[in-house]
Amino acid sequence: MNMDSTVIQLNNVSKQFGNKHAVRHISLNITSGSIVAILGPNGAGKTTTMKMMFGLSSPSSGEVTVLGMAPDHKQVRQRMGVMLQDVSVMDGLTVREIIRMVHSYYPTPLDTDVIEGLTGLAPADLNRRAEKLSGGQKRSLNFALAMTGDPDVLFFDEPTVGMDSETRRHFWIQIRALAQQGKTVVFTTHYLHEADEAADRIILFNEGSIVADGTPDSIKGEITKRTLSFSFSSDLDIRTQVEGLSGVDKIEYRKNRCILHTQDTDALIRHIITIQLPVQEIRIEAGQLDDAYATLLETIKEDH
């Protein structure tokens, strides 16, 4: 598969439930080998959009294609893996029995021992009835089942809910490895730090529309400001000099530390050095994704 090819395409897609517009005229392309996080508040349209991508729901208007075909086409389904937010397992069957049953559905599945390894479960747990597993273990099992057909495209809805920190870390290591193999991953999450660390592209939804689309760094850079801070000697009064600095949007003082909010920390630090401002312990910090997320949604509310 061409690493630059379009795997998922939405063309002017809308979805209505009665009089409610859940998704409004969405158009986007997702290429192979990418990890895409779809974010947004509850009711923003992110889950509805993803369900249309994997064929669980059809658009009211517009067109959705996956691998060049309709998402519910048999050939597409065989190359697609899905892990929904609501974790369910079949009562009365052991983990191994469920794996073998799902394994039989695919024409070219992964080996069962590979699937068992993807669960992260101990050998003894593979012989347990699936309903006896913890919530996090059930989610890990669902991940392995989503991988059974060796899919080219993966959809995860809130994939790490209920996982402990070590299981969550292991999950994202596997996701990055899959993307390096050319597989495409699309996921929703409320854990913004996961989107920041794992995704190479973030699509932010609000009220059924896309309000931001880019890399985590580009979204943070456009919406949040960086800060440059430094400490200074308590017997020096540098406030007059600090207030004369150009390119500073906000100044804060916390004891003997000054925090400057700016769009361009590089220019600001050059200016501080040029005027020989007597500062120590300079730190530069970028805004976090949750800051950008909150700022953007607040801006949208104000515009309305």
C-alpha cells in the first residue's frame, strides 16, 4: 500500500437524527500509516463521524469511503478492525475459545498465538471465562480481537478507559508500531495527553463541525502562548526593564520569579540577552493540548 495514499475520505458528510444535526458538512482525508485522534466535548459529533467511517452508521448526505469503497463492503470489513467504547464479551466462553471463534471469521487472520500475545494476558488467564476478566483485561482482549484479521485500518473509541497505567503504556507502544507498518489508526479519547503524545494529527469537533485540524504542535502553537520565565535577585528591581520588553502579552511575578507570556520565545530571549537583563534559571514552556482545547472551545462560545 502506498504510504501516501488516502485510506479514508469524507466528502461533505452530514448526519441527522430527526431534527438534530449531529454532523454538519464534514470533508476530510486520512492517509495510510497515520494516527489520528478525533477530539471534542460530549455531543460534538466525533463518535457519530467515526461510526460512519467504519460502517455502523450511514450519512444522511455526502459520501464516506474507506480503502476506496463503502465502509460496509465485505472487502473493507475484512481489512478493518474496530474496538468500541462499550466492552462486551461472550459469557460462558474462555478467552481462548473466543479468540478461536473470531479467528475463524477471517480469510487470512493472524496466528492465534500472536492474537493471544496481543491480549497481554497471562497463560492462565487465557483459560478463564471471559466474563471473569477485569474491565481493563476485557478491553485488552477486545484490542486483540480487533487485530485478528490483520487489518489495514483500525478504529478505537475511547480505547484505554479502564486500563491501568502500564497496560495503557503498552497499548500505545503497540499502536505506534502498527502505524510504522503502514496501518492507519483513528481513535477518540477524553485523555488529551494521550492524543498529544500518540497522535500525529488531531481533528477537533464542536457542535458537529471541525473547528481545528493539524498536528498536536501546530494546534497548540496556534491557540496557546508559550511562556518564558526566570528568577532574579530579591535585591534587584527589574520591573521597569521587564515592562519595556517587546512582544510580551502578559507578565506575572511569583516571589522572585517572573513569567512572561509571548508568541515568540526565541525573539524574547535574544532581547533579554542583548539588554543584559540580570536573570537566572531561564525556562521556556509550551502550552499543553488541554490548554489549547479549553481556549478554543471558550473562543467558540464567545463568538456565538
